[in-house]
Amino acid sequence: MSRREAHLVGGTHPEAVRLAPVALAMREAGLLEPVLLAAGPHATTVTEALAAFDLEPDITLRAEPSTDGRAETLASMIRELDELWSVRTPAAVIVQGDTTTSLAGALAAFWRRIPVVHLGAGLRSGDPGSPFPEEGDRRLAAQVAALHLAPTPLAAMNLLDERIPARDVLITGDTVVDATLAVAGRKPPFENPDVAAARAAGGNRLILVTAEHHDRILAAVRELIDRYPDIDVILPGHPDPAVRSQVDIALAGVERVTVTGPLSYPDLSRLLSEAYLLLTDSGGPLEEAPSFGVPALVLRDVTERVESLYAGCAELVGPDTALIVSEASALLDSRVRRDAMTAGGNPYGDGLAARRTAQATAALLGLAPAPEAMPVTPHIADAILNG
């Protein structure tokens, strides 16, 4: 066992997507040996996500979901990680975000006195109960992390406000930007046959909808289709067949709408790169879209990704049919307005976050100099200065 291993702990698809570029950057740098760890009840989804980057888990720990609730699942994951690290102790452990897996990894490593690197640190809603339990989980992870890698300057400011020492905080950008640029840049063939058929026709502008299937959102989709004969809509469906059935019924007979099952990351990345407009209530697509010059309408009443709002590349409309239709129509009717929304680039990253993460982790262990932080764009600087 090498003391220069860095264990990257992921338990969900989004975690794996954000960790994959870090593993590749570490391999390229050659200072640390990345070990990808799939942990928790959803380890299979980690394997599927990593496959998009020609990676696979080096270690899989399959903690089963507990009928006794989240506490038992967390305890089971901590126990498995502790047993692993008692015999194969890494030089550092990297956890991502705010899941049960990231909290388990942070606590188990801290108790073993292994330095914890928190990737995607500093997101805050200000309300411990919303989102629940994520807000609490990420705050807890921050208490035991040795290095806090913030995706944006605002996230870094949240950490400084909580008295995290500035020397332990680095603005890296979000590695999801690295991931989507890499995958979409390959332009792989669509894996989903329904998506492939829908995109083969070409010509029409694409609206990608990645959101919970609220009746008012579906009503907005129907109205937009009626208004604009030159748009296509692709709506990745919910994995629950009952929910998918409700969507199929609500959009039955509506032309130019393709409802699919859950899509692979390569399919979603390519669709986003080709989209004219994004309607979303999800964090990942909201962070990725500006890299492709795609404006977003956020179908939630609040969002912790406020950088998008400050940068002007997203608008908060909530699940309101009239507002969705009004704002989407304004963007469909004015190319100038659409392009202006994303002219400032992506506030979440420049595609170099994984390199910064790899170097920062090596620097924490005395193996490299500290990297420079991601540059602060003017609109984010203004938001920080003006509160």
C-alpha cells in the first residue's frame, strides 16, 4: 500500500461525475495515486457514471439501504470505510458535496486522522432545514475538512464567514464543468434511441427540460409547443414508472416532445451542448449550461446556485406556467437577449477545476506548491462587495 494514495469517495451519480476529472488530473500529474471508491447503496450508479470517462471503481463497498432509516445507513458506511482505512490508509480522502456518502467519508477519515479534502465546499442556503438533510451534511463536513475547495467565490465567502481559515480555502471552480466539456467535446453518438431519432430530424431549436414533473411545468411545455412550430422538447423521465406514466399521459399526443427514461451522462451532456434553452430545477445542468452558451430558466422558488442569477445566465421563474411561458418566449423571440444572458461565461468554472484540485491535494501533503485560485469575474466580485 502506498502512502501516496488519495481515496476519492463517491456514492451517487453526481458525485462520480465530479470526481472523475479529478482522478484523471491526478493520474496526469503523477504526484498522487487516485483510488476511486464506490460506497453506499447506489454504488452501481457510480460505476455507470465513471464509465463515461473510461474509468471504473477501484474499490466497491456495498452498504445496503436500511429499513431503520438514514442513521443506520450512515453508520454502516462509516463502519465499512473505517475497516478499509484501518488496513489501507490513504494519504488523503476526497469527498464531494453534501450526500450521506460524503458525510460518512469525512467522518471516517477524520476519526482515522486522515486529511479530508472537501470538493464542492461552501454551498449554503442559510436554512438548516432546506434542503434537508443536505444543508446540515455539508456544514458538518466543513467542520472536519482540512482543505475546502470552493466552486465559486461566493461559496468561499460562506466558508470564511463561518471562520474557516482563509489558508484552508481555495476557489477551484466546479469540476462538473470540466466533466461536461470533456464528454460533450467528444460528441459521442446518442445511446438512447428515442433521443437519437428526435435529434436526427434536426432543424428545430431544442428545449431541454430537466425537472420534477410538476403539472404546471408540463402545461408550460404544451403551451410553448403550441406557440412555436420550430422547437423540439426533450424531457428525460423519472426512473419511477408511476411518475413516468403521469408524464406520458400529460403529454400524450403533443407533437415534437420526446419523453425518455433517465439518460446517460454522455447523452445529457451532448443534449445540453446542442440546446437553445434549458428549463431545470437541477443543480448540475444549471452549472454546465453557461459553458455552452445556453441560458436557463430555474423552475424552483429558491436556488442556492445564486451565482447563475448574479451572472445573468439564469432566471428564477419557479414552477409557474405563465412565467415559464413568458420568459421562455422572450428568449425564443430575441436572439440578442438570449446571447446576452451567457456572454459573461460560466461563473462555475473554466474547465481547470480538476487540475487545481489535484495540485491543491498534493500541496496539502507537501508534494507540490499551492495552485492559483480561479479568477473572480466582475459580476461575482460585485455580488460579494454589495452583499
